[in-house]
Amino acid sequence: MAQSPREILDKAMKGFGELGKTNGELMNGFMSFAGALYKPDALDTKTKELISVSIAVYTRCEYCIVMHVYNALKAGATRSEIMEAGLVSIAFGAGPALAYSTVLLKDAIDELAPDFDK
């Protein structure tokens, strides 16, 4: 991994901001859509973020893994819940999902969880 989870998170957030300056309508539409998806309904936000962690690991999207680990922690998920959600993806993603779970997912939890420790 060339970048730490914090660097990946910061780079993604900066990129969203820059894209919003040049493509505001598109970014506003996407953020509005995403915001509506993650509002509590039949599933609470934490559960939706845990699902997103699993999908991010399955698709091997480093930015997605870090962003959704951060959001899951923010929504109150525990380290164990996040790791288990990531590990569920191994049922579908086999070896690559295992590799991302044992490296980037774990590193993202370790680096970002202190932001939410009380």
C-alpha cells in the first residue's frame, strides 16, 4: 500500500471538493442521492455503511474501503463489525477480498478508529 488510509481519505475528500468546483451540479446531485441512500429507513445508517464496506472490499476499491470504514465508524460501528462485514465479501471475492480485508481494511480501521474513540 503506497498511501496510508488517512492519506487516501484526505485525497478523496480533496478530490470531491475540487470536482465540486468544476462540476457542481453533478457533485451536488450525487451527494444528494448518496445522502438520501444512507439516511435511516428500513436499515439504519450503520448497517448501510457495513454493507458498503463489504462491497468496497469485494470490488477492491481502496478509496471506497477507506471512506466507508470512516463512515461506518462515524455511524457507531465497532472494529469487529467492520472487519466482519469486510470478511463476508470473501464468500464472493475469494483471495483478492481476503488480501484487501487483511491489509487495507485492517489498516483503515486501526488508523481511523481513534477519531471516534470516546
